[in-house]
Amino acid sequence: MCGNGYVNGGDKVRILIVAALGALLSGCLSLGGGGGGSPQRVEQGVWVRSDGQSGRDNPSLAMIFDSDKAACTPAGSAEPDRACMASRGYVLVPASQAAAKAAEFRAATAARNSAPVQ
């Protein structure tokens, strides 16, 4: 500001920039970018066989899963390695999508098995 109480041109630009930045930052906060708001809920994952079969009613598949999971879980870790589980035919999906994904895998397996051999 000048000594006479008026705002000169350079000060007007600075004030405008500060006001614009303030508006921009308050917009980020309201979108959850800087805090406040509710934390995002993470859904638990479920291992689904890539052929769509379930070990729930098949004890031998449940035993195979337990063995695969143990073999794929590094020492000191509570969770199995995803790449290892994938190599053994499992896919980690959100729990809410497990039934639909298993049905999708069963349909794909059935289509592969019924496709004519060329």
C-alpha cells in the first residue's frame, strides 16, 4: 500500500492472487483433499478361485486353499503374497463382489470346457 491509504496496481494483483489461492485451498478441503470429512472405508478382500469353485462346501478344496495360503504367506506376515496366490489360481476381490466374480469365473470355465477342440 502507498502511504496515502490507497491500494496501488501491484497490491491489487497480490490481493487477488491471495484471495484466489484461499478459495482454491478451501475447495480442496471441502473435497476431502486436506482433512476433515469422513475417512474412506476399505472393504475386506476375499480370495476367489479362478475356476469359480468354492471351498465352503468342499473340504478338499478348503484344505488345498489353506495349504496354498500358508505356502504363499511370508514369515512374519499375516497376509499371503498376491502374486503367489495368483500363480496358484486365486484372485483377491472385494467381499461384496466375491459371489458375482465366482459366478463369472464358473461361466468362463464352463465355456472353455465346452468349446469344440480344433
